[in-house]
Amino acid sequence: MECREYGQLPDGRAVHEYTLGNGLGLKLTAITLGGIVTGLWVPDRQGQAGNVVLGFDNLDDYVHRNPSFGIIVGRYGNRIAGASFELDGQTHTLSCNDGPNCLHGGTEGFGHRLWTAAPVEPPDRLPGEAEALIFNLTSPHGEQGFPGELQVSVRYSLSATDNSWRIDYLATTDRATVVNLTHHDYFNLAGDGSVLRHRLTIPASRYSEVDAHLIPQRHASVAGTPFDFRAPSAIVTRIRKAHPQLLLAKGYDHNWLLDGDLDADGLRPAATLEDPHSGRRMDVLTSEPAIQFYSGNFLDASLAGPGGRIYRQGDGLCLETQHNPDSPHHEASDDWPSTVLRPGQVFRSTTIHRFS
């Protein structure tokens, strides 16, 4: 595994970049700032590797202008309404960074923190792993308003048998808190241009309707709506529909409740994304109960990536495996699984991106 200094933060701390490869054509680069995945190279149908995630080519952009490209999201992925929640009779006021809401853990969420990182040596790798890297972070009590000191470990690993990138999350706390960890990659399987002609499948019969602040209000059937991706569908054929929910979000920025039970490995299918032009396909499997599909609605040509590429609306999409947004404001149930973590409990979550 390669490691190099990527740059220095304004306070002088060094940021390092690691490169993982599996010998089958899959390569991942990630930096210790936010655990950000700066590149993910995947072969196309001709065997030519291309970078399938959006990002920058310099640290300054990641520090000052990053719209969450490639970050580890925490302490709470997605939105918490009103930037506050009550737990055990106590109200916690959070960082407010999305209108009236707390989004992705607040202004200085985990994607802005400097993590420590260490390669996993061969004796400690799991069966079938080519290479693995572990990021660690301590989030102090009260950070961004969240209670409890949270110890977080996130493991990136590449399979030695196929082109799969696996993320394993683990967290513990010293007092009751809420946790919803995920990853915020903007995927483009073509490597350039728009993703709107990609075909998307989401095995979910319900999605979460949102209000004007994109906070889920209720779960609704996808049947007969542009939110029905149970069969493979080109995104462009649905995103232009005059549906009230699409108008609110300026496209897709919604949560789907996944169908199906967990398999013997504790995973279920969450999404399949296919690019007809390159032939690349990505299957997403997860231990999480839901997934957020975000169609890059707020990319507005104000950001540029490697080679001066301008990022415009729809140039990348996110598929964030998660618990439901705003769960702390709902009583725990099958429809609203709890995100509360207490001392003595361990938060565990796994997501696999399998490329073919």
C-alpha cells in the first residue's frame, strides 16, 4: 500500500493519502481528512480503468469548497429537523448548517475532521481481502452539539476475488447519543458527463415523502410514481416528471426503505447502477435498512475537478446507505429503526460496492 503526504491544513497538520489496489483493476485513493475517497478506478467493458467518483485534485478545495465529495459522514448522516433532538428527557442543540436543520453532522462534521489511518497488515486481514485501511477518530462529548464521547473506526477494504470495495463502520460511546454513519461519494460510472442516462434499480416499495426543508414526513408507496425504481430505469426518464416531491428537492434527494431480509452475511441489496456506454455496473449491498438517492441537484458549475472539469447538475449521484433521516424525532419502530447508541453497545454497519 502506498502512502504520501497530500498537503497541510491551515494549522500545519499534515494530510496523507493512501492508495489501495486489488490486482484486478480496482484502485482506491483516500486521504486522512474526512476519510475522503479522492479516486476510485474501475475497469470498463474493455478493461480500461476510469475514475468513477467526483472530487478535486488539491487539498485546498477539499478544505474550503467540498460539497461532501467522498467523505465519511457523521456523527449523524442526513438531516435532523430543527438542529435539535431530545434524548432521555434532555434537549440537545446541534450545529445548524442546512436551513433550520443539522445536515451530515453539522458544520464541522466527520468529513471535516483529520482522522488517523493505518494499513491492515496481512496477518490481520480478513479472508478474501487484498488490502485494507482503518481510519480512527475520537469525537468528544458535545462536538457539534452531540452528547457522548464517540470512538469511531471505519475500515476500507478491497476484495482479492472481485472488484468490490467494502466499508465497515464501528462506534462506541460513553453516554447515550445518536449515530448514523454513511459515506457520501458522488458516483459517475461513465467517468465524465452526466449520470442521468445511467440505469438505476432500488429494491424498495416505499420512500419517504419530505417537506420543504427535505425532512421526511411519512412513508409512501412508490407505485405509480417517479420513485419506483424496482425495475431498472434510466434516471432521465423519471427526473423530469412534474411530481411535487421532485419539485421540492429539485430532483431526487429522498430516502427509500429497503425491501427484503438480511442474508446470512447480514446484508441486503440496496441499489444497482449501470452505465450503458462504458458497461460499468455497481451493485450496492448493505446492513442498513434504507438508502438515500441524491441526484447531484446542487452542483451548479461553481466547482472544478481534475483537468478543469466543471461539475454541473446531474454530473454525479449519491447512494448513501443509512437509517432514516430525522429518526431522533420518531418513536422507534420497524418503520423508524432507532439510531440511539448507549454505553456498552456497539454500532456496526457494513456497505459493499461491487463493480463489474
